[in-house]
Amino acid sequence: RAREEAEQIQKEEEEHEARRIALEEASRRAREIAQEEEASEAAERLRKEEEEREAKRIAQEEEASRRAREGRRSDSRQMRKNVKRNAAERLRKEEEEREAKRDPERRGRT
């Protein structure tokens, strides 16, 4: 009978040890899964941050391009105004010179 009790105790200890090992394995696997999920979430956050930076960069480039286009349009408008003003000024001076040739007393007065 003592041998049967010893065998029963041995069997229970082996079962207990097997359960302990199984629990340790399950716990280790749960930690691995949690680390994998954390790494996956971190990678997803990094990907989203990178997408946001890229979107901001593209928006800034588009804004800079738009401003440059508007600046060029404004520059060309200003150049056209300058050309018209210069042409008008040149015509006025030419007219004054013709008048001065016709009327020598007016020469030198503007």
C-alpha cells in the first residue's frame, strides 16, 4: 500500500510539474504575442507618422509651387505695366521733342 501511495504521489508530482511547464510555456507564448502586437502597433504608428510627414511635404511643395506661379503671374503683370508705362513715357518724350523742334522757345521746358 505504501508503494501505491508513493506511486500516486509521484504521479501527482509529475502531473503538477507538467501543468507548471505548460503554464510557463503558455505565459512565455502570451508574452511573445504581446511583444509582436506591440511591435506591430509601433510599426503601424511609424507608418502613419511617415505618411503624415509625406502628406505635409507634398502640401508644402504644392503651396510653394502655387505661390511661385502666382508670383510669376504677378511679375508678368507688373512687367506688362512697366512696358506700357515705358512706352507711354517714350511717346511723350518723342512728342515733346517734336514740339520743341517746331517751337524752339519751348525747348528745355517740360
